[in-house]
Amino acid sequence: MERSYAAELTPGEDVVVKGWVHEVRDLGGIAFVILRDTSGKVQIKLDDSVDEELVERGTSLSRESVVAVEGTVEEEERAPTGIEILPTGLDVLNEAEPELPLDPSGKVDAELPTRLDNRTLDLRKDEVKAIFEIRGEVQDALRKKFRELNATEINTPKIVATATEGGTDLFPISYFEREAFMNQSPQLFKQMMVGSGLERVFEIGPIFRAEEHNTPRHLNEATSIDFESAFVDDDEAMEFCQDVTVSAYERVYEDCQEQLDAIGVDLEVPETPFEYLTYDEAIELANSEGIEHQLEWGDDLTTKAETALGDAIGEHYFVTDWPADAKPFYVMKDDETARAYDMMHPRMELMSGGQREHRVDRLRKEIEAQGLEPEEFEYYLRGFRYGMPPHAGWGLGLERLLATMLDIENVREVVLFPRDRQRLAP
Ligand code: ATP
Ligand code: AMO
């Protein structure tokens, strides 16, 4: 018989359901097995109308064992879902050990490390599974929005010869006889592609950062949503980022209410347009909010400054016109300032981007000014010598987008198998 799902049962049907033993309740004389599958839960009734040997097998099941149950669906208003199954057969497909490292029914809280060590069990909880269903939905929404914007999805190499975002947080690897690195960002490749026939590209893929410290918003392997387009300027690129972000919120709001309820968040789609602050306005506002270490022109926004700004603004916002020295070589500079922009959530930075330097002589000088060897970037500079249009783009962190959207404290919670200083397995 074809498998039926717990959430799709109709009274009177003969069915086979398959799933996990969520709970066994033996009340003496009558017992219930709660079976859980990907769609939900259903109650199996074991009373004296059921074969004795089957009742024996059902009541001795260990929690989280995998079973197949054949039987008839009956209406029962006392059952949690208004129906139950009166079984005629019960096969144990795989028995779970009686001692579980964490409780998938969620009645006993587990620490994050225990949960991450046992992700298989952890994702049997509705509120954890919901995060990853939303993560999948968000990626689908992003792809759809990018396609609406006529961007082509690309895949760039993750094993590379040079740094893009500064040399200190690079992971070196051995590549036959040579040294190579795990890529920190698709930056150089996506820029090369706007000079190709593609013009406008995006990628959703892994980036690797050898961040030394443990923070709730840094991962050593993160997922970057990268966008780059020929013939757009910084203002247009920021607007695209705002629209892409809002499209992710809208999809989750429209299609994931069940998951939001499981997590316990009351999602609000951010209002547009997001506010724009220049860097000068941002440090002035942060200082006026009374942060302990007053910022001077040229300083990066500290975590405390970001928090003060977030509290004052209370919504997503952009910070534009950064000091030139704070930004990488590929961002276009006008004397002291860079045409760079960050998109902030009140809790943290979500995106960095900029208008790019597309003039090869200036780009070569910027590479030198940052103490790097232009020869090492020859493969990249070559693309700028044969017709490179003006262009702009950005990188938006998927985990930060999700953690802020779902009001989750630690970005590790939105990654199936996070990589941090302590964690290399599973
Ligand atoms: P990204 O590194 O991707 O640009 P970010 O949020 O780390 O994102 P930064 O501009 O590097 O942005 O840093 C902003 C502030 O965050 C820093 O001033 C610093 O206070 C804090 N910070 C950044 N990296 C770390 C880290 N690895 N550990 C602790 N604090 C950090
Ligand atoms: P940046 O280094 O600011 O810019 O990264 C862009 C965004 O990626 C996310 N992110 C991270 N998330 C979690 N853990 C990390 N260690 C981590 N590092 C980065 C953040 C951040 O805002 N090439 C530029 C982008 C561009 O200019 O197009 C870049 O990589 O959300």
C-alpha cells in the first residue's frame, strides 16, 4: 500500500503511515503511540480491540524508533488531531537506542553544542526544522528575485590563488606543489563576469574566513549572497539590495506562517525605503547616543556603535561614503572617501558593497597602495584591459539575514553544520 502522511488522513481510509515514535503513553488497558512524520503527528490507539501481540510490540517501542503502521483511520474528538489510527499491523523498521542525547519532543532543553553534535535528532523538533525550511524558501525567493532582475546565476571557484578581503583571515591549503587558499569572497570573479557577455550576475555560495574569535555573528564558513552588475551605480545597487532583502521577508511572511509559529516569531516585512546615512552622519549619531569610546573620522563602526545606531534607527539602514582607507582596493575612491555602502540591521551588519574601480591603472595603484603585488592579480586585471564597464555590487550574508529575520541570537543556529574555531565535525 502507498504511504500516507500524518497530516493528510481522512476517516474511513485504510492506510500505511511511516515515521518516528514521538511518544508512547500506556494508561493501562489502553495505550497510545504518537507517530511523527515530516507532515505532522498522528495517534495510534492500542486497546483490547487490537491484536494482543501488536499491543505488546507497540507499548514496548523505544522513543524515536522508526515504524510503519497499517490500519484504519477513525474520527476521535479526544485525539490531538481529531483522528486516530486503529492498527492492524506494526513493523519496527529501525529501533532507536533507549538513551537519547537530546529530547526531540523539546520537553528538556539542550545546550547548543549538544544540539549541533546531534543535528539529526535536533531537526526532529518543529522549531528547528522550521528554520531550515525557511532557509530553503529564502534561497528560492532570492533566486526568483535575481532572475526578475535579469541576473544570471554563476558558480565561482572556492580554491583560489589570492586574498580578496585582506590577508589575515585566509585559510591556506596545499594545492599540489603550491600554496592556495579557500576563497573569502567571489568578489574578483563576479567582477570579471560583469565585463563578460553576462553583464549582471549573482551567486549564493560558501565563503571562508579564518575569523579567530567566537562571536554570535561570525562563522568560518558562511554563505554569501553576491550580486554584481555592469552599468549600475551605487544608488541602484543599494536599491536592488533593499528589494532582494524585502522579497525574502515577503516570501517567508506569505508562505511560512506555520514555520514562524513553530519558531515563535511575529515577522514584520521591513518598510521601504530604508534610511540612508553617510558615514559622517553615522559616527555623529553614534557619538551623540553616548557610546563609551567616541568615534573619530576614519574609525570602523564598533559593535557598540552599531548597537547604538540600531537602537536609534530601529530598522534596516544603509551607511554610505566610508573613509577610503576602511575599504578594499576594488572599491572606487574619491580622494578620502570610498563609494562603499553597508546595509545594516539594527542588530548587525548584513551587507557590504560598492561602486567598483573599473579603470585598470587606478585599480593597479589601489592594489599597490594596499601593500599587494599587482602581478598576483594579473588574472583579474587582464579582464579590465579589454573593455570593463562601470559596475557595482554587494555581498549579503545569508546566515545574518536569517538570524536577524527570525530573531535568532547566534548565526550557528541557522547553519546545519556550522564551522567555528572549535567545530570541524559533524
Ligand atoms: P565583515 O567582517 O564581514 O565586514 P563585520 O560585522 O565583522 O562584517 P567589520 O567591519 O569587520 O564588520 O567589524 C565591525 C565590528 O565588529 C568591529 O569594529 C569589531 O568591533 C567587531 N568585530 C569584527 N570582527 C570581529 C571578530 N572576529 N571578533 C570580535 N569582534 C569582531
Ligand atoms: P564582507 O567581507 O563585508 O564583504 O562580507 C559581506 C557580508 O558577508 C557576511 N559575512 C559573514 N557572515 C558570517 N560569518 C562571517 N565570518 C562573515 N563574513 C562575512 C556579512 C557581510 O556583511 N566582497 C565583499 C562584498 C562586495 O563588496 O560585494 C565582501 O566580502 O553579512
